[in-house]
Amino acid sequence: MKITVALVFGGKSVEHEISIISALQAAQSLDRGKYDVIPVYIAKTGEMFCGDRVGDIEAYKDIKSLIAESFPVTFARLGDRVGIIRTAPKMLQKPLLSYIDVAFPVVHGTNVEDGTAAGYFNLLGVPYVGCDVLSAALSMDKYAMKLMFRDAGIPVLDCVMCDSAELSADENGVIGRIEASLGYPVVVKPVNLGSSVGISIADCREKLSDSLAEAGSYAKRILVERAITDLTEINCSVLGNEKSARASVCERPIGTDEILSYEDKYVGGPKSSKGMASTKRVIPADIPDETAEKIRELSVRAFMSLGCCGVARCDFMIDNADGSIYMNEINSIPGSLSFYLWEPAGIKYPKLLDEMISLALERDRDGKKITYAFDTNVLSGIKLGGLKGAKGKA
């Protein structure tokens, strides 16, 4: 009997379009002999849609038309199962579109990847692929992530945190604090975005002011780090859960700027529909074997320190001046699910997706062994002095 998978993508995020590419890549590689796949598109409004063309990448060239010919849906618990429900069924049309066995969110960025999607499916009580609420939230918050890594003995760069309220009240004071702590140059980042959105380098006070304003347009909280002037970026993927995990080969992405930009990652002319798979890169990374092994070991340690599940991508920086390795960040749902880092190790994309779904089902089985309620009569004699019912008087 096939497993019914709800493949969920999109969402109210600046990485909305990248999510579409990553998800529909995955849809092409899911084994249709094992899985019935139902694509569920979350529009930027938060509405969910299904339909004949929701799984067709070409349809997203005109999203307005796609939505017009699709139908709105939602998820709901129906007894001991979760189903996809039509929210506006036509005459003689059953509201239930299908029951599902597992949700597979392939989402990027705030309002989805940050634990929001995980929390939604957790509340519904349906198995879901990827990180749980806490590990997803930690992976998205660059400052909280950095604190967790530092506590785990994983090397990270020094940083300063600020927020938009501080900047509005005393921009000169914030800039002075950054200059005193880090000097120049610095990297300025929105604290909770990926795909290099809103990230820039500043080497003087004027540029720092501009960079803070740019990052602040994407997030309320801003992270500023010491910039490495002679830098090699190395990425490594990890597959597993908090009990057991393994690392992929390493890659060296090739950028056209001081940092790997959004355009480097995703805007590649005819290859742009391939998401992160179209990025220029060297695989395996042209670094010494001992450096690659160190990065692989740190990747697994970082993944497990946050309690991640499924596939993640760990991004590192090597300071070429002295060979120091620093953990930059972890991506809990990486672009293209980093399948291109597993193929050199003999794990083809369909097998990678299989393992991710198996990990989701394993977590669900483990969760059912935990007691979440116990018999109690605490409500039997309780009396409140407030409202008596929804329409009662005090």
C-alpha cells in the first residue's frame, strides 16, 4: 500500500520562489511506486491550494492564473487521521480531498521554516519530515544558533546583536558599539533569513549604516559579525536525527562577490529552475583531506547539538590567513535539499527522500511512546468567579 505524502511549499517568505523550485524538484524524484504525492502550495497570503497544475513548475510563471484555476484547501484532523479538506467544495463535491500519512514541508525562510510549519503539523498530529519546532527555530535564528554552537564547543565568529528599536533610538550608539567590539570590515545579516537575503559587508561607518538599514528592512533583529577578508566557504550536508547522523561530501561554492549572494545561488539563466543545484561549485571541495574530515565532524556535531532531523546543510568559513575554521550557520531545509552533496556518496535523490520520510515516521512512532496526558479530576469541583459561559454575566 502506498504512503500518501502532502508535499507542502511556498509560504509568506522572501524565499517563497526558492521553496517552489526545491519542492517540485523533490516531487520529480519521489518514487511514485511507493508514494502518492499531493502538492500543496501555500500562497504569499497564507492560503493553501491544490489542483491539477500545482505540481507543474511552468504554472508558476503566472501564479495569479494558477491560483484562479486551483482550489483552496486546509488540513484537518478527522478522528485518528489527518486529511486535506477543500474549503469551498462545489455542488456534490466531497470536502475531503484525501487522507495523508506524512507531511513533507519543503519551505524556506521566516513564517514557515522557522518552526511554524513544524508546529502546525505537530499540532495536527501528523508525521512530518524535517526538524521539530525547537530545532527548526534555533536553526533559523542566527544568534540563538551561534550561542548553542559556542556552548557545544563549535567555533563561531564574534558578533554583536542589535534591533530596529535600538537603531531608531540611537544609531550612532549602536554603530559605536559595533566598531568598539568588532572593528571593520563586518558582515551584517538579518537574524532570521537564509539564501543570503539582506546580507552585506561594510568597511566603514557610512556603509555600516546602509547595511544596518538594509538588513533591518527584512528583520527586526540584526546580527553583525567580524568579516574574514580572505575567505573560503565550504558546505557539508548532514542526514539523520538526534540519535544518529552522517555527513555528506564537502563542497566549495563559487561566488562572484565577497560573499555568496542570492544571485550566485539561484539566478542562473536557464539553470535557475534547478535551485541550489545550479550554483557553481567544486565537489568534492578542493581542500586538504584533514580539513574536509574536520568539517564533516563539526557538521554532525552541530546537527545533533540542535536536535535536527532529516537533511540539513552546514555552512563553514575558512580564514585563509591562518587556516581557522568557523561554523557560519545550519540550514534546516536547504535549497534543493542538498541532494547534489549526497549523490557523490552513492545516495541518489529518491533514496535520500526515502530516508527523510523514514526518519519522520520513526519520530512519530517514538512520540507515541511518550505520555502526554494522565487521568485527573482537577476540573470536577472547580468554580470560577468570572464569566459563566460565553454569554454569561460576571
